[in-house]
Amino acid sequence: MSTEDTRHLHEFLKLADAERLGEGDLIAGANTLAAMAISLANISRPGSGLETRYGDTIGVGASLMISGSLSASLVSERVLTGLGELQNNLTSHLRRRQRELGRRDETTDTYRPMPLTDARAAVVDESAMSLLYQSGAVADQQATEFWSLMLRNPARTGFQDLHDHPMVFVTDTATSRLAGQLERCHLGRPFLHVGIDGPADFARYGPQIQAVMDGRVTAGSMTENIRGNVLVTDPYGLLGEAVQTGLPAALWIGRMPWLVDGNAGPEPGEINYDESVVPLGGIERRYGAAMALAWGQRVNDRVAGPEMMEMEFEDAQAKWIGFLRGLEPQFPGITGTARRLPVSLWFGFQKIVSAMRVPTGFKWCLEQVAAFAKFIVHRMVNARAVMLMAAERIRRRHLEMAILGKLADGPLCERELRRKFHDLTQGPCIEALRELEFAGRVAHSGGRWRLVESAFQSNSQPRHLVLET
């Protein structure tokens, strides 16, 4: 990261009080902050985003992998717990209303939304549908325009619709029940949480995760157009094992940004920022207020369509795509994986900022958010590189031990040695032999490699546990 990016990153982490949010761990605090912002984007109505000066939309929302015990614990406590409570509160209110309707023996939805002043919203009022099916009420071309405007947004819902489809945040990932939960998801866009507790979970939950991300959810006897985002928590750091082993069932992990613990880098270092930076303060309270408001906007059927924020983001997005393309050789596919990261961070953090009154002198800017997004992506790329390096070291260690085992039967030339393996090529074989020679475990003479006396024995004999006293 450039010096300017580092300065903007430090300012952003300071104004968001990330170190306190991470209980003294700046990395975990930054990960928690990112999860907060992106969860707000994920909860917003389908199609929400930033509206450009040309009237285009840059959509928000992203799936996430939270890997590491501290970050997973903080995100579970400060993000997931609140989401679960809001979901429970919503369903409890709906059940209570349903009971009241039952006691009054009401069999129809008596809710009548207030009239909307927005012209586009007015078109999708219930009366529009009635006019379309009244003979002679509207001309043919006008009917086409009515349908065109209506189809841009889902129909306004009443109580019964919300009661039948209340699931915004889905946590029940048991295969036998998940389909039913997703079938009842609100507006066809669920926010799914999956916890990884063992290596087998990558294969167990992979199909569900990919189906939600791709909009291929099977609900009942039909494949519904249900597409959402997934937040995966990995408290035991099993992500590293999945990358190191090249687990085929875990290929989906490359399709979401990672928020990782550890020191793979880059490290923020000692915070160095302009002393005039005024911290926002009360991030957790602000996030709670912002999330409650986001849920209210999501389920409010008087709102006609997605939530849009006006922001000149086109140039920043173009620069971001260029930045990601430069990292493709190190992390293939990262351009698509992290495309929405900065816009989602900006959208979510804007909600946190606007949830409550800001302190006098508080300022933030797009460059700070862009630097924060770069920081997250660099850490993701570096974490993968470290995992792959560890996998390579393990592979070479296994090969070296296997070579020592083959040479235990007597000296061999390099070609004879390779014939004892299924698919060992010349390059890796010579490299492993040179490493063993440098370590003093094998020697080369007369065109043949031989085991140095006791080399294999010293590496194969069981070692007794010795306790230091």
C-alpha cells in the first residue's frame, strides 16, 4: 500500500475506533467493522446501492468468510447475535398479529397502506393492477408502460405476505430444514449464516452456500429465484487447511472476501494519522441503531423499491477494478470476488454514521474507505500465499521422507529413484535430493545417491516425550 493509502487507512481505523472494537486487537477490530458495514448492505432491500450521475446503480452486498477465533468470536457477538434477535423479534410480532386476527375471526388482510407521493411508487399501487384488467380503462401502450414500471419492483406486500415470508436472516442450515427456511425468505433475498466446525463442513455446506450465492435454491418441487449473501464463520481457522489441501469441496471459499486473523500482513503498524481526526464514537450503539433502521426499511411495505444513495463512485470503482486485476496472478478470480467490497463498505458505514448525531468536527471520505478495502484484500491475498507456502513445505517434507525410505534399501541413481514413485518428475526429485544433501542426510558419489548412516533411522524412529523440569 502507498504512503497515502496507509495514512487514509490509519485515519479510518482511528475515526472508527477499530482497536477498541477489537478489544485491543486492531486486526480483529477492523474485521468486525467490515462485517458490520457489509451486513448492513446485505440486509438492505434487493437492488439497493449507489446511484450514479447517469442514473445507473452500483449494487451493494457481499458474502464473507470470517476466519480465526478472535474475529469469529467478535463478529458472532456483535453482528450475528443482533441479527438473530431482530429476526426473532420480527417473527414474534407477526405471530402475535396472526393470533389477534384469529381471535377476531378475520380471514382477510385488513391492512391498507398509506398513499405514497412518489410518482413511480404510485404506479405500483394496488389500483394499477385493477385498471389493467378493466376493459377500456387504459390504452394498450399505457398498459405496457404500467407493466414496465411495476416489474421494476416487487409488489407491495401486506401482513399476510410478510407473515408467509418473514425470513431475512437465516441460521438453520440443517439440510432437512434449510429449504423450508429459504422458501419463506423475504423478497427472495436471504442473508445466510453458516458456521464451519470441522473439515467435513466445507463439503456439507458447500452446495447450499453456492446455491444461495448463485440463485439456484431448490425449494419444494421448484427451483426458486432466491439469491442472497452468506456469512461464514470459521473460528478454528480451518480455511488454511482447506487451502493447503486443495480441498475440491471448498472451491467456493474463493468466491467471497476473507476477513482473517493473524499476521500474514499487511499490518497496520502503529497508528499514524492527522491529529485533527475526530473519532465517530459509539460504533456498537450506532451499528445497533443502524441495523434496526435497516430492518425497518426492509420490511416496510410502504417503501416501493430498493434503497438508493447518491454518490459519484464511477471513477473510484474503475480504479478499484484496475487494482483487483493487478492481483489476479496472485489470487485468480479475485476481481469478481471483491468487486463489490468498497461500495458495500461505504454504503454500510454511511448508515452507521447517519444512525446518530455525529461529533463536531467529524469527517470521513471515500479515499479512507478505499484504503480500508485495499487493506482487506491485501490481507486476503497474503493469507492465501502463506497457506499455499505451508502446503508446499508439507508436500516437500513428505517427499523427502519418502526418498529417505527408498534409499534405505541401498544407493540409487536419480532415474532409478524416480521409477520407485508413481509420478515424480526430475525437477522436484533433484530439488528434494539437494535439500537432503544440504541437511547432511544423503550423499552423492559415483552417480548414485546413498543414505548417510542413521539419517533415515533418526527421522523414522519414534521419539519419547521428555518433560523439562
